[in-house]
Amino acid sequence: MFENPLIYFVVIPLLMLGGLALCKNIKQIRAVAVAGSVALIGLSVWLLVDYLAKRAGGATDPMLYVDSWMWFEPLNIHLAVGVDGISIAMLLLSSIIVFAGSFASWQISDPKAFFLWLILLSTGVFGFFISIDLFTMFMFYEVALIPMYLLIGVWGSGNKNYSAMKLTLMLMGGSAFLMLGLIGIYYHSAPEGGQLTWNILDIVKNDAIPHGWQSFLFPMTFVGFGVLGAMFPFHTWSPDGHASAPTAVSMLHAGVLMKLGGYGCFRVAIYLMPYAANELAWIFLVLTGISVVYGAFSACVQTDLKYINAYSSVSHCGMVLFAILMLNTTAMTGAIMQMLSHGLMTALFFALIGMIYGRTHTRDIRLMGGLMKIMPFLAVCYVIAGMASLGLPGLSGFVAEMTIFVGSFQHTDMFHRVFTIAACAAIVITAVYILRVVGKLLFGPVQDKHHLELTDATWWERTSTVTLIICVAAIGCFPNFFNELINFTFSPEIFKVIGLN
Amino acid sequence: MDYSQFLAMKQEIGLLILFLIVFFYDAFAPRKVQKYLPGLTAILMTVLTVVGCVWMFTGESFTSAFNGMYETSTVIDAIKNILNIGVIIVLIQSVKWANGELMIMRRGEFYMLLLVTLFGMYLMISARHFLLFVIGLESASLPLAAMVALDKNRYESHEAAVKYILTACFSSAVFMMGLSFIYGLTGSLYFEDIYMSLAGQGLSVMMVLAMAFVLAGVGFKLSLVPFHLWTADVYQGAPTSVTSYLSVISKGATAFALLCILVQAFGCVYSQVWEWMLYALIILTITIGNLFAIRQRNMKRFLAFSSVSQAGYIMLGIIACNTMGAAAMMYYIFVYIFSNLAAFGVIGAIENATGRVSMDEYSGLSKSNPRLAFTMMLAMFSLAGIPPFAGFFSKFFIFTSAINQGSIAIYVLVLIALINTIISLYYYLLVVKAMYISDKPAVIDRFNSTPGERLGMIITVAGIILLGLASPVYNWLLETTDMSPILNMFMLQ
């Protein structure tokens, strides 16, 4: 079991949990958190290099490092793992954000319990990305959801009780649909008389889900994951949840957890049920199109920094699902790039907001101004994040959105055109709210005299932000590298739905 | 008569011996050593369970005695052992209470009554003739009323006992009314004969009525909605140890007995009659139990409604009418025993130390008594079905087995049940919120729980964490039910 490198993505967080339980003081806790996340980054970088070497060596399987260990034999439930380029990108993203998040919560109160829940959450996230067995995937998915309740409830701010409960119930509501969908898939996973299976690769190989059942199970799974992907009208947990969550949790949640939704949508819903996806994509395309535009407009009128970013996340995550539903190689590749880009950029945003809030004790942009003079480092970082968000070339947002729209325009019919153009228009609105915040918050007159005494970033805050900025720039500067990593999976041979289109 | 038939009843006989030991110890042991009775009972019960497990793994896979009136098999041994494990935990948790001021004169009564009810439940599970079943049902119900009334200084305890005994009598009456109809229709009270006879005749009004009465009679005991009205008051009024016994052991045993009745006596009218009755009962039970639980502030009433809705989930294992469902149901009961007893263990510990049972008074518990709060949180997560705790696995498997039946109606039912898990998550999280998130100052001071309570908590927490992750438990249950000849004969798949 332990020969497979993937299992260490779960083992390391578990070891971290054990280590944290033994910690006596905050220094040890920080040491464990940083050491663990560095180990995770190291592991994912090694995996990336090794994976590319294997692909270069001619490996053509849809997934590599595939392995499975029997768990519940009568139900054929395995602990099955395997990764392709997309999962590796997601693992890398998650480990970077866990690393940055550890630094961002350097001075949290009651650090032991906080980090225990945070690492439990990331165990779920890593487990989800390496799983290819629907049962274990779902289990890790739920493991990632529940710590949010306590993290927001205990360490959050503002209307935290309400937000924590709303977030948990809505996400769990999504997973109720998901569970039904997954069990339904299991019972139709093999042809009559064959061995039923939870393994994604086997289900695709069997290709046995009847078309009628697909059109019932596809909406179930898509909505189930879509709730976490902040799909309209199930996005309402996201603004409240993000606004109340502590910094590192916002980072991890917007940066990684929301990606679980998008990832699940294509890995489970679309990958396993191509026919239904092809037929029903338009319904969800409408919904995600609304997400994109509506999120951007909502962000324009918010005055709380975190709400602005939460709505902006709704818009950007809507873009991910929107692109996935375009069902062609280019747009889907763009969707994954957007996941990476949005993950890093939003994490950066939330980290910065947390740092600013920690100094000014307000998140209302009307009460702040001129921060560029007071805390130049944070302000510059904020501008960079903003530029990435509105799609400045050279940073990650541009690459992702460009790819998405090029892919979307490959559809020549009226319906797709209209929605593509509407989504493109959302970019302009993004520019409006980003520039509005930058202008109001960073430039302009200082609103509060007390702000003049504030200090700039500390070294741990710099570590956190610089890490994220480097990654954002890396995607922006070397898009081709990521493109090749990702689009191997989105070929018609592997992803059947692309051939249908 | 062949007296060796009695050997088939070895579990019952073992329990009777245990009962006699407790009886004589209580009656004749000198007063100085009387206080060891609770510990002694727990140890003897453990011995019985270990021996029972050995029988289960080594004994015959199927035995029938007294012309088929009594039946035992590996599966039945398994459910009896599961109940035994629950009883052991209850016994360990109640040591402090049983040695308290109140119980000093009536300690023996508690243990004797408890063992008698357990004996009754054994009979209910093993009976394949309705006469034997009724004997089991009565001896499992009536002593419980006395146990509910044990707390003689509290008004609620008396009220609860009267309520319980009246409902128990009424439900038995209803049940036997149904039996008389069935006897009229089929001319026998043997499950096997009833099955044969019903298979030969068409659907009749009498049949439907009889079925409704039988389901209602057992439904009272299981507290299925709309027969649940006694539950909250009795749970609140009874001493906590009795409540925990009532909520898990009594419920688990009756659920399994209901499975046996429905499958082995009425299996042939599954789709015509009882599938739809059970369908409606499940929806009502889960939904109403959940909705009422939201408003409860007293922890015992809260868990009463939570256990009403849990009974609905347990029934999901029956409605599928397949061996997978039977296994999932047993597993669910097993996990439910651990989760619910963990919750009741904490409630009991707090009640014994401070006398507080209101959810509002639990605020700040994570600061004053972190271990208790942690145990309670795990119990709540497990009851709500959050991974990686055992409750998640049991819920997942019971849904999977229900869907195995395959009809669209079952998908709808499971969806309703799943949506209800969200409602249940809400109120389980309310407890977590009170303990961990609420800013109110702690009402309950720091206190040390007794060794018994602590041991109970360790066992239940270990169960909550390990039962799910360790797959052999469920695998073994499913394989055993799959191989069980009797269950297989009557099941759909």
C-alpha cells in the first residue's frame, strides 16, 4: 500500500494531525504546520516531474499511479487512487494554499484546535483529489466539508453562527443529492450480470449506464457538486461563509474547496455520463451563465471587502463550470486553468484582506483609504491580485479566461454565442469592481487618522503573499506548460463527451 | 419430548443463569458486598457476550426447535451479541447511578428487570410462532415500565411509567387484534404456515387490516410516527440509564424482530401490502421526528425525537426486503448503539454530577469539560452521518441497500431520507454549537466523571471511530446474512 506515492497525500496530513495533537506550544504547532505543508509541496512537485517523465516516456493510460486496495469487499468498495495532469495540478494548488494558509494564520488564537481542524479539512481535500473510487471520493468530500462549521463558528467574525450553519447545511444538502446520484451510478455501473463497481475508470470502460438513467443521475451529481462550485441559485452560502470565515479558512475554502465542486462536476458527472451531459448541458449552462454575470454585478455594489471577493468568486467559479459545460478540449482546458488561477488569486485576495482587517479592524471600503502610503507592500500585492483577477496578460487570469472564451467561441450556434458574449461582458464588470476597490482603498485620501500609525507586512505575511504571487505569475508566464499538463485528459479518446459534440 | 432441543436456546439459558446469579446475589449476599453488584453484572454480561460470540463463530449456522417455534442462526446470534454489547455499555455507564442514594435499596431490581426485558427481546428475535413472540413482547415491555418508574422521587418518572405502560398495553392489544385476524385468515400462528397460506390466497381487506394492526402494534414499540407520542415524555421522565437502554437496545431488538415477522410470515404480500405501509411510515417517521427534534431544549427529549427519526432510517433496511438490507440494518443498529450511548453517557455523566439536562446549559462545555464535549460532538457527528465516523458508513450502506431494490419509488424515498439527514444535521449541530461556539459563560463547572462513565465513553468513542473504518465488521455481517439460508429463502434478492 505504501509503495504508491499518492497515498502519502493522505498520510502526511494524518501525521500532521498526530504531530499537532502532541504539540505543547505555538512554536511547535507552527513548525508542524509549515514542515507538513512543505513536505506536501515537495511531494506534489516530485509527482509533477515524475508524471511528466512518464508521459514523455509514452504512457497513454488515462490515469497513472493507479492502484486500489479492497475495503468493503461485498460492495466492491476500494480505496482506489490514480492521478492525471489535472489532479496533479489540483494537488499542487492545494499544497501551496495550505502552505500559504499556515503562514497567514501565524497568530491565530487557540492555534492547536484551529490547525487540527484545518489539517483535517485538507486531508479531505487531498484525499478527494487522489481518489478514483466514488465511495472514497464522496467520503473525503464530506470530510472536507464538516470542519468548516467549527472553523467558521469558533474562529470566524461577524454573523458567524448564521453563516457557519448556512454554509454547512447548504453544502451537505448538495451532498445529499450527490450521494443518491453516486449510489445510482453504482447500480448501473456494469452491464447486466457484471460486477458492479465504484471505480471511475472501470465505469467508463464498461460504459453501461443507460441513457435514461444518465439523464436522471447527471443532474443529481452535477447539482451536488455544483452547490460547492457556487452555481446559481445555490451560491448563497458562499458570500456569507467567506465573509465570516477566518483568513486561512477563506483562503482554503475559496482557493481549494470550491474547486472540489468544479473538479467533481467534470470528473464524475460529465466523465461518467457523457450522453446526458451532452443533452442537458444547456440547462446548467444557463445557470452558470447567470452565476458569472450576476456574481460580477453583485460584487460591484458591495462595500465589505470580503463580500466583494466572495461574489467575485461566485463569478469566477461560475466561469469554471460554464467552461466545463462547453464540452470541448479548449474550453475545458481553460476551465482547469481558471480553477488554478482563481484558487491562487482568491487565496491571495483573502490573505491580503485578512491582513488589512487585522490592522484596520474594518473591512468596509468606505472607512478606509490611502493604504498605499501606509502599507505599501500589502497594497502592491493587492493591486497584483486585482490585476490577475481582471485578466491582465502575464498573470494567470488572462490565460485562463482567454482559453475559455476561445473554446466557447468554437460553438457556432446562437445559444452558445449569446452566453459566451454575456460571460465576456462580465470581464468588463470585473474590471469595474476591482478598480473601484483599488481606487478607493489604496489610493485616495486616508479616511481614518489612526490608520497612519499602522505597520506594513511582517515576514510571515510576506512569505504567504509572495508564494502566491509567484505562482500566479508562473501560470501567466508559462501557460503552455500547464496547458499540456491538462489537455491530455481532454481528448476525445478519454473524454467521450468531447467526441459527441 | 426431546429435551436436547433446549440446547438450541443456549443464549437464552445463559441469560437466565445470569439472571439467577444476580437474583441470589441481591437476595442473599451480605450488605457489605452488595455494592459490587453493578460491576459483577457487567462482568458476567461480558462473559456471556464472549461466550455468545464463540457460539456464533463455531456453532451451527441454523437450528430450529420445538416444531419450528423457535429458531436460531448465525445472523440471529449476531444480533443478540450486538444487543449484548449495547447492554454491557449501558451497565458500565450506570454503575455510578446504581450505587447512588436513590438506588441503594432497589439496585437489584434494576438489574433483574433489565435482564428480563433482554430475555424478552431474545425471544422476540428468535420466535417463529406468534404465541412465543407475544410472550417475548410482553416480557420486554412490562418490566420496562417498572424500570421507567425507578426514580421514585421524581414526578415525571411516575408519569412516564404510567404513559409507558398504557401505551404498551394498548399496542399489545392492537397487535393481538391483528393476530386474531391473521389466525382467522390462515388458521395458524406459525410464521411458516402463515406464509404458505397467504401465498395461496388473494389480497383481502381482512389481510390489509391485519397487517396494519400488526405494524401498528410493533410500531408503538419502535416509536414509529404516528405511534410515537409516548416517546418524548417517557425518555424525559425515565432515569437516564433506563432511557439509554430503552432507546437503543429495545429499539434495535424490535426492529430486527419486525424484519423477521415481515419477511418470514408476510414476505409473500410484500409488494401488495406492507411495502407501501412501511413506505408511508418511514417518510412520516423520519420527517416528523426530525421536525420535532429541532425545537427541543431538553437533551433527553431532543434525543427522543432524534431516535424517532433514526428508527425511520433503520426501517429503510427492511423496506428493501433483501439480505443486503438486513445486514445494513444490523450494522446500523450496531453503530447506532455506540453513537447514541455515547450521547447518553455524556448526558448521564452531566446529570449525575450537576443535575442539568438542558441544551442551553451546555454552553461553554468545551472549555470546562473538553473531553465530555468532544465525546458528545463525535456522537452528534456520528448520528448525523458525517465521515469518517461510523454513522456515515451505516447511513451510506442502508441507503445503498434500499436502492438495491431498484424501483423509482425507492429512489424517491431515499432522496427524502437524505434531505432529512440535512435537517437532522441542523439540530445535531445545535448541540455542537452550544458546546463549542456559544459565547455564553459556562454553566457547568469542571468535574471529574467516574471511572465507569469514563470507561463507557472510551468504549463508545472507540466504536464510533473504528466501526466504520474497520471494514471486517460490515463485510462479515453482509456475508453472513447472504449465506443465511432462511433469510435468503424469503428475500427478493
